[in-house]
Amino acid sequence: MIDFELTPEQQEGIKAAHEAAKELFRPVSRYYDEHEHESPQELIDNIWKRRSEGLFDLGMDATAALRIEELCWGDAGLFLCIPGPALGGAAVFSSGTREQMERFLGGFNEGAPKWGAMAMTEPGCGSDTAAISATAVRDGDEWVLNGEKIFVTMGKRALEDSDGFVVVWATVDKSAGRAGMKSFVVPAGTPGMRVEKLEKKLGIKASDTVTIIFDNCRIPFENILGSPEVRKTETKGFRGAMATFDATRPIIAAQALGVGRAALDFIKETLENEGIKIHYGTPRQKLTALERDIIEMEANYKAAKLLTLRALWMMSQLQPNSLESSMAKAKAGLAVTKITQKAVEIMGPLGYSRKYLLEKWMRDAKINDIFEGTGQINMLITARRTLNYSRDQLK
Amino acid sequence: MISFSPTEEQQMIVTMVKQFASDEMRKIYRECDENGEIPDSVIDTAWKMGLISSSIPEDYGGSGGEHSAITGSLIGEELAWGDLSMTMHILCPALFAYPVLEMGSETQRKKYLPLVCDETYKAATTALIEPRFGFDPYSLSTVAQLDGNEYVLNGEKCYVPLAAEADLLLVYARENGSSQGFIIEKGTKGLDVGEREKNMGIKALATYELSLKNCRVPKENRLGGQKGCDFDRIMNCSRVALSAMATGVAKAAFEYSRDYAKERVAFGEPIASRQAIAFMLAEMAIEIDATRLMTWEAAWKLDRKEEATKEASLVKAYADDMVIMVTDRAVQILGGHGYVREHPVELWLRNGRGFVTFDGMAIV
């Protein structure tokens, strides 16, 4: 039955996450935007103390996505500072064995706060993830990793500030192309791995983005996710990466929605204070320019949200959702980019000023059209799936 | 709990309607558009599916199924994928039946609903739109005034589907500042059906101008009796129906241009292998899906009898833009071939352009 009713659990989750966003994130939002690379230690301690509430357990289903939207409504950069295995966890979860999940994710709720990260992008390859040049060579009971990874979200927190881990994508056989691509878990403190270059960014400044160098970095053989075998006809490793994206893209879309809605709510609140009403039922030709803008922004937000919920629902039904995940990510990334930019325009001098958070949300929003696959890559995937074309048929 | 899966029964209806759309409508839609006529046989075949009577209780002559906006949306999309003119013709009696079913007095339901549950198709229709600049359904120029035991209606209407053959009309008019419905039977003095209209699209659907000159109807013919009608809800049901149909038209155009792009070779490979074309198709696919999901959500609100003006208006505005974007691109992908009437995409563009105008011309 087609249904849009939220479960009581989801409703409570949204409410609690919204309160937390308002109470924990919003008051320090501007500060950590202006003090890039400064750790929001008090906030992290606070979240860590409250971890038993379940509020900050960031799973990959609709219930989690609804909470994530609320938290990102508070602050998308601070959201990324919430301790947890994050994208690294998603990779372990989608291609690891039960034993590996236990080993790598088991301790995340104990001791001190920890973070997980995922390292895919390299200086020479971004969206073209199959062109990865980092290598993993087997040496007895170990893998030896070499290469450089850039734009690793929360890499510093995972590897320098905590006892976390990073999932690294590397090739075990360059001649095998995609079939040779595998992922490996590298725990913090592993010799031969070092964090370099803390990026200065346009937005989500509370989160760190780093370069990681692997220089004869040795890890146990059992740290490979999925099978170590390379069969030229099989691209399991690569498919593992793509399966991870199927799960994470709707979650990124949910993060995007939070930022977009922050801007929408801000505008609506302002209009209300100004006594300006939006007359939704008015015929198109009689709407004011402002009403048209607001309706377009709200409709785009809703479109992105429903595409996101559908992609997650399909995953929960164990249906293949590559197409729908990419659709959701492409739509949400672009929608919130446009919504926040339009919001700045509508608010005029107030929108551009750092006195309000709106200009920050516009900067924060943009990352959603870039990380976990740019808007264009997601359009490419959508196009290939829609046309039933291989990567050779549509480049 | 969030779910995007239609019920088994809904899936059966969708399969049946899809079959009809592809076997019957798709065979003759071009001919119908050129001739401005729809063969009775197609309408009769469609009528036998019982799409309207199945949602009317047995007490009023229907087969007693549930009246659901979600089911209606699913039907609307599939039919409109076949052809929009025929869809609006087939579902035209609903314009009269559903407001009477939902808001009519018991007397009105008993008297009129059996007439739209007949075994053979009988036209019933509605008159809302008016031929003037700045038309607004919430501030109609057509007025109804109470005079003793009768209402006196005066005004001009347009885009009235099947007005010439309809036995029953539901005419909306302004009464004390609000929009109310009035049931007018064919042949009532003062009701004058004008010439058939000539429009850019939906050319196979017969629509008419209508004039009301001191047209008198009994007081009991006010929709909902003393209580009147919930005009917001009627408009919302229309917005949802049209959004579903826009999705269907867009889907037809998307599929056709996608298939064309995979076959048409230029510079040694199918044009679909070029991102300029492929990205257009990807965006079309995304926006069609988004519109469908938004339509379902608004329909779901209507089925729960919740206030849905915001959701219905948002999706309608979105659908209006989406269907133009998609059908225009379909023409563009076919290039010169898209502009000639040998291919259907120009027809879908003409039909798609109308949705922003059609408010009130379809209902779920």
C-alpha cells in the first residue's frame, strides 16, 4: 500500500534530532564556520555522553535519514563531527564479513569517541574511480599499501584524533582494471600511513578533509573487504564500491535536504514576521514572483525528499536501487544548491551578510552536489541505467 | 509506514488500464487528433472497465469499491500515457460524479449517481473555467443568486468537455463570495451550449463554451444542499488528477524519445551515446519519477481526508513545468523529425502545454 505515514519511532526520532540540532548545533554553528580546523570538543563530548539515546546512531535506512536531515538542518559540518564509523562503516557493512563487521565496528560505542573514513579520490582521479592508482601488494600474511588519497572526509579525526580507521580503495592488479580494485581497512596508528594537508574549504568547515599518504603501509591480510581473488570477468571489488554508494548516496541526499530546509524555514519565518503570505492555491498567472520562487523551492525540496525516501525504501525491501539512489543524489544535490542560492537572493542584503547563517548554508549546500559522486556522475549513472547502456556505450 | 508499493488490487487495475491504453488508445490517437473525434467503440470499451462506477457504493448503483485518489492517480497516469484527449473524455463523468459522491446531499446522490453508473457511457461534465483574462477559480465571474426557491445563474464558461452531449452539468458559480457548485440538467432554460472550441492540443476532446443567462435551477440543486461544497478539496482532487495525467503524457514522450535516441545514428553512433542527449533523458526520467511520487503523496493526503492544498498545489505547479520540459525535450531529441506530425512527440508537446490551463478539467 502506498503510504507516507511516519512510524511513531520515526516521528520521535525527527523531533529529538530537531531539538538536538537546535540546542547543540545552531548556537555554535557560526563559530566553527569562522574557526576552521578548531575542534568542537565540548560538542563532541556532549554527543558522546548522550550516545545511549540512539539519536546519533547513523544507520542507512529511512528512519536514520529522517534524523540525519534534522541534524543537518542544524549544521551540516558539525553533523560530520558526530563520532561513528560514517562512510568507512558503510563500506565495511556492504562488503565485509560478519567477523570483519565485529572486528572493525564493534568497538565504536566504547571507550573514547572514534571516527571512520573512506579514501577513494586521488590527485589523478576523482569521479573516475576505476582509474585508481594506489596499490595493494600481497606479502605473505600482509598487504602492502602505497599511494596518495585526497579529499578524505574526517580522515584526520579517524586517524589522528581517534582510534578509528579508514577504508582505502586500491588495485591489486592494474592490468585487471576494475576487477583488480579492492578495499582495505587500515586502523589508526598503522605505520606507513600519515595524514597530510588539511584542506581549507568553501563550506562544511567544521569537518576535516585531508590527504593521506600510504608509504609501504602494512596491514594484516584479513583486512581486505570482500574476496582477494582477481577474476577478469568479475568486478566484484568494484561492484562492492558501487554497492556502498547505493547505500550512502541517499544518506548524502538526506544531509543535503537538511541544509535546504534550513534555508527554506528561515525564509518562511522571515515572511511570516513580515506578514507576507504564500497563497498556494492561486492560479499560476496570478502568483507574485516571490510566491513563484517559494513554490518552486518547496516543490524541489519535496521532489528530492521523496526520491530519497524511495531509494531507501527500495534498499529496505532488498530491491536493487542503484538507479534510484543516483536519481535521489543528483536531484537533492542540485535542488539544495539552487534552493540556498535562491534564498540568498530573496533575502537581499540580509542573505549575503554573515550576521545570519543563510550565506553559510549556501556554502555548505554545495558540497552535496560534489561528494559521494558529483551531480554529473549521478546523472551519468542515471542515464546509463535509463538507457540500459554500459560504460562503453555511454562515456 | 512509508511504502511506495501499490496494493495488489491497484496493480491489477494498472495492468488492465495499461493494456487498454496500449492496445486501444495508442492505435488511434493520431487519427483522433487529426479528425477531432474519438470513436464511440473505444469509449464503450473503456467504460466497461468500470473505472468510475467501481468507486461508487452499491446503494447508488456502483459496484461498491473504495473511492481512492491514489488509485485514481494510478489510472490517470496510465490512461494519459495512452492519450490525453481520450483520457479526459473517458473520465469526464467523474467531474460530475465525484463531487456529488463526496459532497452531495443524500437526495443528490440517490438521484444522480445511478445515472453515471449505467452500463453504457453517458456524458456528465463540469463547467468551471471562464473565458477572461485573470481567471481565478476562487473568484468566479459567473454568479448564482437565490431567488425564492431557485438559484439564478449568469455568466460565461469555457473548456467545458462534452457539454453538447452531457445530460448533467455541474456548474461552478460565485455565491456570497465563495465558489459553489450547481447541478443543471440538459435543456434547462437559459443554458446555452456554444460552438465547439478549437484548441492547440487535446483536439480529439470536444470542449465548448457555455453561457448562462438567467438560468434557473431549484434550490436543492446546489451541490451539498445547504452545506455547500468543499471547493478547496474539489480543486485539490483536480490538481492531483492532472498531475498524474501530466506524468503519463511525460512518460510517453520520454519513452519515445529514449527509444529514438538509441536507434538514431549520427557521427557513427546512436545519439543516446552522447551526454548532451543522455543527460536530457536522465533529467526527464528523474523529474517524471519525482512528479509521480509527489502526486502519490498529495493523493494519499486526500484519501486521508486531510487538508492538502499545499501538497496538491506544489505538485501541480511542479507537474506543469515538468511536462513542458519533458515533452519539449522529446521534440528536441527527435529534431526535425520531432516537429513533423509523423511522430507523436509534437502532439504530446501541444497536450502537455495545456496542463497549466486545465485546472478543474479532470478529477480523481
